[in-house]
Amino acid sequence: MPASSKNSSSGARRASRAPRSWPPRFLTPVPAADVRRGDGSDVTDFIETLCSVTKDTYAGPSGSPLLLRPWQHQLLGHLFARRKDGRRRHRVALIGEPRKNGKSGLGAGVALDGLFDGMGAEVYSCAGDKEQARIVFGDARRMVENNPDLSSAIKTYRDALEVVETGSVYRCLSAEAFTKEGLSPTRVIFDELHVQPNPDLWNVMALAAGARLDPLLIGITTAGVKSDSTGRDSICYQLFQYGQKIAAGEENDPSFFMAWWGAPDEADHRSPETWRLANPAFGDLIDPEDFEAAVRRTPEAEFRTKRLNQWVNASAAWLPAGAWEACRGEETTVPDGAEVTLGFDGSFNGDSTALVVVSCSEVPHVDVVEAWEKPQLAGQEWTVPILEVEDAIRAACRRWQVREIVCDPYRWGRTYQVLEDEGLPVVEFPQSPARMIPATTRFYEAVMNRSLTHSGDPRLARHLANCVVRTDSRGSRLSKDARNSPRKIDLAISAVMAHERACQEPERAPEPQFFSWSDL
């Protein structure tokens, strides 16, 4: 048997042993009807008919056909879905996979398909630097050179491919966004989006695509650190958080698609089961022995980022990975009528406002009542709906036996006065070091000792994950993960305040004292 046939056969056997790889850990919803009427099967046929493996790998030898796996078929079906009116469902997509799961080959095939997506198509490979951008582009050029049909239709240059008959071009670009004005992309592949030094190139390409019918910007990436060169959230992490909200039903944006493979934060990074869970191509495109060697020589943070596709903090997170998830209880909410405290942390604009409930029980149970966050696409005039917030607090007081409404007096003094005048038990809890340091310590110890439970609300989990500890001579208290970060921690602050008061006796009004002259 020729070597190439032997390798192809072994690759087919490995594929049959591959893990169940669909759906990924996070997936934004796409109606089955939109998948059926979309272009996913056409893109799959194009890749499998015309594209090839470009280098010898564990998956097979260079030059062999690029055969997509079932999970990749599903991915393309969802990515290229179409609405009932025939328009493409998505304009922006984020695809997250650990290293060596076939991102570059798939991206090259999708880019080449885009060259034949109408007259005058403009396709771009983008990355943090030009060498990175050339990886996907280089794979695409080798695919053209390996296939007679493609090479007869496409003219190749060092940094460009051209379909002369239709005037369509494919180029690679790097992150110097100021040089990219005047482009009109139809399809853009951002390789390793997490290393973009800032959002400029992404924003330029998104704006430039505005005049096109059904353009598609695709970030294909592994996870990374959460901050970019400015110290703020990277464009990749912003999109990831947005995709999480859509996947959880917190936001509704059919134009945005995310498929993200990776391991849960609490997973043991040394376990082969974790490796299999995080990598859709484990044991198929990826050699398990490579993981066995890498886990011994790679720092844990890097291994989690590159091999398990987990986001890491540039600074140490407050709660250890998996600690919060381990406290999840069987209850989905706090029972009606239970004695509780409410924690409230409010803002007016540009931030979020949070209302959390904690049961005053032997093992306190924590849940989110409501959270008001500035929508991702809202204009600068968005403000917290104050009357809606006040009504939510009143409704919570009717639902439960509320011992205290614990709140920071800053900015919301009018609301507190209104609620107090209605007889509701408002208790001020200034977020001073004297208050927050012991409250933070108590909450941390409860999580680590599993002496509290929660309902698994993804918003609260996200806010807790955004917290780091700021330590000074007075002690440790919560802070955001980066200076001037837009990440929200208000639900975490509310939970800490409410838990602190739920674990203590309620504050009571001072009783009048009566004295007789004989006592003096």
C-alpha cells in the first residue's frame, strides 16, 4: 500500500474514534430552518472537492484531500445560515478552538470559497502582524497550487490571489489599521484574533464592509489574556463575552454567531478527559501523545489558554478556577416566602445595576433577582431605568420576607428615601474598606468551604470572574480586573454585601431608654 493511502486510512480510523464534538461549549442559537436554507453544504463541498492538506501532519500527508469532520460540517452549516428572506443570517462570527484543531486549513478553505462569492469579491486574511496573517493565506495559496482547477482560475502573487474573470481578490493584511482605508471586504478571516494589539483593524474592516451585501467577518482564534495593549478588554474578549450573553439568552442578536470549544474553568488541566472535552479533533487531527508531553513542560496558564481554550487573567483572579461552580446547589431559586436579604449596587449610566437575593438560612443560597446592563449596541444616552429598578425591589419585598435591603448610599439616595418612606427595610452599607474587607473575606471563605450555594446564574458567574483583589495596608477587597476596565462586577459586589448581612443579626432601631432620678 502506498504511504499516502496508508496515512489516509489511519486518519479515517482516527476520525471514527474522535470525541463527540458538537455542539461546542458555547453556541449562539441558529434555527434549523436557517441552517437548511444556508450555504454551509456548498462551502463544505467546495472545500472537500478543491482544497487539500498543505503539510504533513498527524491528520494526513500533504496533498491529500481536506476532508472535513462532522463537527466542521455542523459549524459551516450554522456559520453560513440564511434567513427566510434569503439574506445571510450572520455578519460577524467568532470561532474559538484550541491549537491544532484545524483552524488554519478551515480558514483557508472558507477564504478561497469567498473568492467565488460574486463579482468583485474582496477577501482578506488579517492578524496581529503580517507573518501571522500569511499563515492562513499561505495555506490558501498552497491549496491553489495543489489543485489544477483552482490554479487555472486563480492567479497567485506573493501576498494576493486574483480571479481575473470576476475581478475578485484575496490579500493578507496586518494590524496597521490606518493603512486600510478604502477597502470594501466581502469576507474577512481574522486569524488568532486575541493577539490584535487594539480593536482598530477589526473596526476598520467592519466599517468598510458596510456597503456590501451579506459580508462576513470571522474571527478564528484561541483564547488569550483578556486585556489588549491599552489595558482594556481586547476585541476578542469583548466578542467572547457578547457571545456568551447571546448563548445564555441574555441578548438577542441574530447577526452575531459564536461557536466556542474549550474546557470548563474548574476542569483538571492534567486530565486526558479534559483534553478530549476541550478539543473537538482530539485523537483525530491531534496526537494525544503531544498533550502528554506538553502538559509536563508547559506553564499551566499557557497550557490552559492554548490547549484548553480557557481565558486567563493578566492578574490573579479573586476566586480560584472552579470554586464558584462547585458551590452550585440543586435549587434554582430562593423559595417564595423565605427570609432573605437583598443586595443592591446601583449606577445611572455606563455601568450596570444589580439586585441579588441571599437566603438567611444555615447555608445561604445566592441568586440574581435582576441586572440592568447597558446593551452592547446602545448609544451614549442609555441610562438605568430607575422606576423599573424601584418596582423590582418592591416586587422582591412582596415575594420574600425581606430582612434588609443592603445598599451603598452613593447616588441612589432618592430611591432609598422613597423605599424607606414606604416602610421597606433599607440598610446603608457604604463600600468602605471597613465594611468591604470583612465582607469580602467572609464570602471568599464561604465559597472555598462550600458553605453557601447558588443557582448557577451566568451573569453572576461572569461578574465574579471579572473580580480581582486589591490589597493595601488595611486588607483586601474587590476590584475590577484591569484599570478602567468596562467589565462589570456589580452583581459580585451585591452578592458580597447581601451575604454579609444574611450571616448576621439584622440591625435594629435603637430602643428608647427611660431613667429615674434615682438611677443618676
